[in-house]
Amino acid sequence: MSGTTPARPSLTDLPLDAFEPLAEELGEKRFAGRNLARWVFERRVHDWDAMSDLSKRFRTALAERFVVRRTVVAADRADPGGTRAFVLRLADGRSIETVLIPEEERRTVCVSTQVGCPVACVFCASGLDGLLRNLTAGEIVEQVMTVQDVLPAGERVSNVVVMGIGEPTMNLTALTQALSTWNDPRGLGLGARRITVSTVGWPARIDRLAALDKEFGLAISLHAPRQELRQQLIPNGGQVPLAELLAAAKRWFARTGRRVTFEYVLIEGKNASPREAAELAALLRGFPCHVNLIPVNPVAGLPWQRPAPDAIDRFRAILLEAGLDATVRHPRGDGIAAACGQLRLEVERDAGTGAAVGRPPTTPPA
Ligand code: SF4
């Protein structure tokens, strides 16, 4: 016997449907389970004593079996535009990055789904060390709750983008539960249209998200109009045939009624010439979509540079001339290393805790 007490699970890891049965199991009425979920997710209370409308007996039984975990903010940096990058320390000592992006009335939280990332996009800080582990559903959900806790009174998280560290569809079960907890009125009650999942794109997994029959947003990281170039830029994901990826995007649109956003990181000398713009226009012509052009964020140790502003304008103009809807998203938070997990890597490396335990897979998931 080691003498150590096994860690109790966190209520934030439970699906919403489990709360009423849990109350019954512990001798309470089902509505006590609904009230418990409200304390955990809506009111974000950790302290059993504060859950004043639950019986003392229920709270005692819960405390013996569960905790209400909250990830700890290990670093918090803001840029002058208001973007804030948080490094959140998990219970096992690993860390993730979560970003708050305030824009006019919106308070958008960019959440992570994995510690590290197996996809290894060549321009991304998070791919440098490979995948460490998947996040649990609760660890994904809690990121939004933690940011809500630091917002001034009267401000609420309005949007969630699953675009932080990790490939969300490689952690699909936890992602699906987190989407439900954010969206369901018994959880955080955020409208589905205010939640967007960004993926490199595996057709079968896009289909599984579409089958949720919710109006979530979908963003597909395309980054190249040609197969071989995409594979170069996205080593562990770019091998999905482009025709199959686009077919999945069309099925998504047909089922959800929501047009897909294609994300395209612009890298000088790699994928940002008029040739690539014309090829991209030809690839997407006639498909109801939005193209988001993102000048690459320089990452220490990587050679990639942004194209000049007039080259970015030219690229976009070619898409517009082809009738596509295209915007340029200027990366926010450069000054705080907010892009793709840079801040987390800096903090991890300073602390000497960032070594990967696994290398990226060489085959894509089914
Ligand atoms: S850009 Fe996204 S998918 Fe690619 S390595 Fe970074 S975190 Fe992973």
C-alpha cells in the first residue's frame, strides 16, 4: 500500500445528464441534482458550504466522493488591445493556454483541448513538443469558467472558439461533452451559434460533429490549396485528400445550414503567392464558405515570416474577384505570445516541465 489517497473525481467532469441520477443515488430528489449542476457550472462555486439549497446530508455525501476542481491561473498576460493569455495549471502539474479576446460587446474565449498537439503544423509553437495528453471534458469546460471568474462584474463570456492548443477532433468524446455543457441551459447556456470548433479536418469526425444536430460553427484549417503543400505544412493531418475534406465540409453545410470557415495561415514564400490564391479560388468557387486569412505569427525558433501587407491584400483580392467571402484576421496578442500556445511553452520551459512524453502520430485518426 502506498498510503496515498486516490484523487476524487471532479463534478466538472460529469456530463449534465449524470447530475439528477447522482442525486437519486445519494438519496435526494432529482431536482437537487439540477440545483447541484447550477452551483457547479452557472455559479462556479467550489465550496460545499456555499451550496445553500442542498441538504447538509447531500453535501457531505458529495464531499466524500467528489471535488469541484478549478484550474489555477499560473500566468496571465495582457496586450494593450485587451487580449489576455492565461496559462492554466492543471491538477497533474501540466499546463494549457486559454485566451480571452474582447471585441466590442463580445468576450470570446479561445480554449485548448489537449496538452501539446500531435498535428505538428510547421508554423505552430504547440506542435513543437508533440502531444502530452488529452484534456478531460471538465478541463475543457473549466477554461471558460475560469475566464468568466476574472471578468469584471457585468461582463459575461459570450463566445467560445475551440482553437487553442490541440486538435479538438482527436479528443472527440471529451469535446462533445464540453460542447454540450457549454450549450445546455443546465450548464453554461451559451447558444450553439456562439461556439465554433476549429479542426484540421478528418471527414468522419466532421460528420460526427454534424450529427450532433446543433448549429455550432465549424472552421477547417486549410492552409494550402494543393495536397502536397498542405501535407508539408500539416505533417500529421494534411494527407487527408482535399476532395474528401471538401465533401465533408459540404455535408456539414447541408446538415447544419451553417457555412464553413476555412482558415488559411499566410506564410511568406510558402503558400501566399498569387498562384496559391488562384488555386484556392478555384478550389472553393461556388461553395458557401468564408475564408479567414491569417498572417502567420512569428514563433521563436521557427523561420516563417508574414507576407508584406500589399501581398496579403493581393491574395484576398483574388479570392474576392472569384466571388468568395474572404477577410484578413490580424493576429492578436503578438506582444504576449498568445498565438498557438507560445506563452504556455515559454512558461513551461522556464519551469523546466515542458518535455513531451509522446511524439506525434504518423497516421491520421479514423
Ligand atoms: S495549429 Fe493547431 S492543429 Fe496545428 S499544431 Fe498548432 S495547435 Fe495543433
